[in-house]
Amino acid sequence: PPAGLILAVHPRATLFGPWRGILSNVLRSCVPGGRCVIATFYECEAEAVKQICQELGVKVEVKENPYYLVEPMPTYTDNMGVEGTPLRYIVLANA
């Protein structure tokens, strides 16, 4: 459904697989003037989201969570043994 604010948490986004279609649907649901906030664990996910959004014609901005500038970084190890930091990056997309 249409929304003015969309939050997406930790998509395991890559440049292949279903992510282009998923992000396209998410962005299409955002009403004009709305904002999508996509939070990721890994920088590579944030960069993949950024690239896909830009290819879809959506302006985006990637930011690092300022929490990690002053606090010790908690880590998370996924089922493949890759270490990340929870919600460390956000991609801000304007509709």
C-alpha cells in the first residue's frame, strides 16, 4: 500500500537475485515527497541498495549510524560466519 515513510530493516541485498524487484516495489509504494529508510548490517548491502535505487532513478544517500562513533561496536556473526554490526548503515531514499 502507498506510504509516506517506509522502513526496511536488514535486507540481505545484493546486485543479483530478487533485490532489484523487491526494492522497486518498495520504492513504488512510497508516495511523492515520502522517504524510504533502509537499514543494513554491512556496507556492501548499503552499496548494493544504493546502486539499485540509482539505477531505478531514485536519489539516495548512505550514512553510517553515529552510534558506532562513540560506542563499542557490537558484532553479529551470520550463519556463513560473516561478521557485521547491527544496523550500522542506512540508505535514505526520497520519492
